Amino acid sequence: MLQDRQTGFQTETGWRHLEPGDISILVRQHEEAVVMEQALRRLGLPGVILGERRSIYQSAEAQELLCWLEAAAAPLDQRRLRIALTQRHFGMEIGALHHLLDDEIAWEQQQERFLRYRELWERDGILAMLQRSLHDESVPARLLARSGGERILGNLLHLGELLQKASVEKEGIETLLAHFRQSIEDSGRNGEEDVTLRLESDAQCIRISTIHAAKGLQYPLVFLPFIAGVREEREKGPAPAPAAGGMDPGDPSPDRPDVERLQEDLRLLYVALTRAEHALWVGLAEPEAGKKKRPLWHGSAIAHLLRGNENFSLADCLTHWNRHSLIRVVSPVILPSPDRTVPERRSPSSTISAYHGRFDRDWAIYSYSSLSRTDKGWKPVVAETAVSATPAPWHSFPRGPASGIFLHALLQWLARQGFSALENPAMASAFKAQTAQLGWSEWQKPLLVWFKKMVGVPILAGIPFSQITRYQTEMGFWFPLHHADGQALDRLCLQHLFPGKIRPAATSRTLFGLMRGFMDLVFEMDGRYYVLDYKSSALGPDDTCYQESALLVDALSHRYDLQIAIYQLALHRHLRQRLGTAYDPERHLGGGLVFYLRGCSGPGSGILHLSACPELTLALDRIVENGREPS
């Protein structure tokens, strides 16, 4: 018999403290079980639904993991990455994401992180990548610090194991993702291997089970929160009280479906009331249903048991029951806010050896942005101009990092179709559809006008953008930095690119680690290879703001000269490896172009040319390789 609900109870083997696993909550249907599980979670209490045969692909974790894997599969897809970063367990708060979208450096770092995940996925498999990303994002620590977190973490790891197993037959990242999407869509029709796993820790949780599944079992403490509920097939008056002596199975009355339902409810009620070993809590209420909000109390099995053949109200029944010596009637209790304090996890006392290993803290991964972002107070002088009454789409389009991310994504899509594709009406319609899919449906027509203007811009020697046919979009690169002198890199750029022009200083630190970057477009024309970088910057309200002098001032203020120099170095190393002894920097390097997209109708079509400078590229290569340029 229960002695003290706060501390424990007496059993056949002696006194012991009350544990969560001693408590069972019995319900009629799965929906009620989910409600109780969520209620326990809000209170910080561990709860688990027992007896489920639900597919793990139906879980919320499956949908979340799919979003995460889609971003890892295509790290340069801005939309996929944004969706992944908003996921409940992997992602970040909306405020942090908003700040991230306004910070070019931070966004680039996120892309680099997901690129590493993809590389790990390709090299070591899906499960290794998932475990690494869980660790990097501190997902286990966050989940295990709250109620129900172990179940969520278990589901994520179980999904990873199922995907690892499937990867043996489903070769390639996209094939495996397609299999994952199909498994989620099928939701449980893939056999028993995808059923949610039972955790060892489930034994330490409050158990939630259906009454039907509890037949033949006993539990120390039992709660019946929804036992006063009733499900009726149609709206009608209160169920008639059965005649003395019980319900007649042969009764041909029109209310027979309700009679049969009540018979089944009474059988389940008997099971529910006889499961407890020490104590039983029965939750009673007068729920309402139907358009007339008719109380369901009178139709329930518990009401039939309590009132017998009398039409007692719930209050009358409780008053009657409260007179029984073994029954206590308590009013509804308002629970205090749950204590979210995470109990300290104590590990067995042991002697841990001191760690004396050493590692280099100067090693880092660099990008152009991390080298150029040094002098935040340096600002270029820009002339003011009058605002046009009817600005063109490229001037009226919204500004900011989010707009730039979108324009780059749309240009990537167009590159996959071919820059001349917009001449085809069908492709123009596809362009509009892609614009809407990326979330800018209200700009479909203006953007089509803008991009048609853009691809007609003369790039080199009067040749329009649309005639570039040999190119690679979003070409990524890595190359090692062997204690390269940052000041020497900057000094060479000042000497060879627009000498004498004022610009902020770049980094002065010694660079040790890896240089990483993505070139928007690398293309070949007449045997020469060029690097082109898109810029969505707004220099003013109309075309006159995009004179060559204005482009140069903006480019130098952001150190795009340093960016193009690094990209030329990456291209140089790539061509040297691919062309071998046939490679000649003087003959193959074409230079770099900075394309200001909003200047496509300006005096210089928004193009700033940086001629190839093999002397600079070779000098940078020596510094990167040896730390300093040989004197």
C-alpha cells in the first residue's frame, strides 16, 4: 500500500523510493498518449509511449534530418542552408540566423562548414558525417539536458544507421537522399527494421500505454487522465440507462450502437481500474462534444459505474465517493513552473591522467574576406546623385545580404541552363518559376527584364555574356598556407594592381593553414582562362553611379583586388596541375572581372577589368609556398 506519495512506498521486499518507472499512465488511444507525453515534457518529466509500432520515418526527427542532409549535400544552395539552420534541434534561433544573413564572413563560414560535412560524407559515409555534425553542433549536450532528449537523439542515430545500411545499395549522395525522401513518404511500409527503437532508459521513464496493451500487466502506480471521455459515432441524447439486471444483448432499440460501445468501454474500464498495485488516480471531468456542447459524462463507462441507474451529476458522484475510506477526492491542482535545472551528472570517482599533448593554435582556414576585413572605419568617398523618378529593376530591387544571396542563387541556376537560355520563351517561364520558388514571386517580371539585360552585357572585346559557353560555376578551391606573410601578400597587390590608389590595409598576420574560396564563374575564351565575380552592391540610384571610377573606388574599399589576386592564384595552380608542361601563365591566364550586377546599363556595363599579371601571381605563389618571397 502506498505510504507517502512524496518519498516512496512499501513493497513485499521492503521500503523503496518512488521512481518515474513506477508510474504508468493509461489512455484509450494514441492521440491521448501523445498529449500526455507532451505535457510531461513541458514539466521536465521523463515520459515514454510504450507499445508503439510507429515507423521512425514518421517522426519529426526524420523530417529535420532530411533538411539537414539536403544542405550538407548542396552547401552552396542558399535556400537549403537557410532551412537547415532553422531546424529545431540542429539549427539556431531566428535572431542568430538574421544576424548571420547580415554577416558575409559568418555566412561564408557556415558554407565552409557544410562543405566539410559533404566531403566527410563522400569519404567516410553518411553515419560518420552525421556523428561529426551532431558533435560540432553540440546536439547531444542540448538534447540530453532536457526531458525526452534521449529519445530524440536515439531516433537521429537510428536514422543514421538505417541510411548507412541503405548506402551499400544506394550509391551516391543524391540517390541516398531520394531513398530517404521515399522512405518518409511511405511512412512505415518498409518492414519492421524502421520501427522506433526501445531505449534502455525507457525503464526509468513514466510509462504511457493504451489500456488495451496493459491487459494482464500490473504497475505500482496508475493514472487514468481521460477515463471520463467517450467517443460516439453520432450526436444524440444521453445513452439510456440499462434495465435492471444489466444490458440486454438482444435489445433491438435504435440506440444499440451506443449500448455496444458502452459494453466495450466497461470492459476497458475494468482493465484500467485493476492494473494498479498500490494506488490509482482517476481523472474525472465533464467534457463536452457536438454543436450543442452536450456533456459526455453521462455516456461514459465511469459515469455508468459511479451513478448506477441514477442520473447523478459528476459532483454528486464525487460527493458520494468521498465518503469511502480508501478514496480521496482532490480538486484540480495548478502545478508550479517546472524546474529546468539540469541535475549534475556524477561519474564514478577515478584518477584521470593529465593530458600533455600540444597542438598548433595558429592553424586556421582562411578566405579572402577574413584577410581583407581589417579596417572597419575606412570608408570610400561616394558622390551623391539625384534619384530617378522611375528607377530600372536593377536599381529598385531590394538591397542587403539576403538580396545578394538570392541573386547569386538565381545566377547559379541560369548558369546550369546556359546564359543564352532566356532567349527561349519556355526557359523564360522556367526562370520565373525559379524566381518564385526562391521566394521572390512578386519580382518575376522585373527580374526577367534585368537578367535579359545582364546577359547582353559585353564581357570581353564586345562579346556578350550570353555567348560564354565554356565555363564552370561556383568553382571551389583549397590550397595550403605555409606561414605566409600577410603583409607581403598585401604589398604585392598594392604594387601590381592599381598602384598609387588608396585602399584599406589587409591583414598583417602570418597565415598558417588553408586558403578556401569559391569562384562565381571561371570561363575560357580564345585559349585564356578568366575569373568573374558577381557583386550585388548598390552604388547609387541610377546608371550614372556606375562610372568606372566609382566601380574602382568601391572595389578597392572592399579589397576586391586582393580577392581577384587570390582567385587568380587558385586558377594558376589548377591550370598548372591540369595542363602540366603545356601550361604557360603568360598565355593561359586571362585576368579577373568584377561584375556589378546593378551597373549592367551603366557607362561600363558594370564591368571592372583586372588584367592578368603573371608576375604577381607567381610571386604570390612563392609566398604561399615558402612563407616569404625570395629576396
